[in-house]
Amino acid sequence: MEYLYTSEPGAAWKAFSKALFNNSITSSKSITFIEQAIRNTENGQHKIDLPGNIFLSLSTDNDTEVIDLIDPSTGGIVGTSTYRDIFILLNSLYLKLAKQRDSA
């Protein structure tokens, strides 16, 4: 889902193009969102810039922080989760996919 989306010519909005999940056993768990700034051009094309990253390190200070879960197709709130639950979800997805790959 885009952040600050608009379809007006000349207008810009932001979205993330990639999310990097760090689950290293030698460092703290973290996630980095690679952000992109998208500008509508007059001819209906898009110009994309990479303005930077958003970084979150999971710690005991923030693992219970609650966020809204937002449906990207509607923008509506469909529930809540904690930072810790999101890391558990990503790890669980990895385990499922790895098991599927290894059993094939």
C-alpha cells in the first residue's frame, strides 16, 4: 500500500519497494523498509526515486508495541498486532516455505 497516494499529475507519494528482515543469531532482530518516492508525470508515467530507508530494531523496549493491521486494498483496519508478533509471523512463513521446498 502506498503512503500519501495520489493519482494527480505532478503529485508524489511514497511506498516501500522491499522489506529486509534480519533474523541473525549474532545481532538483534530488525527490519529495514527500502522506501521509494513515486511522482506522476504529465504523460501518465511514473518517476521513481529512492529517498532512503526506515529501520526498526526489535528489543524488549518495543516488542509489545501495538500497530493497526491495514488492508492494502481498502486502507481499512482489519486488526492489530505487536512488533514481536510480526517477527513471529515472518519466521513462521519462512519455516513453512523452507519445509515445502525441502519436501519437494
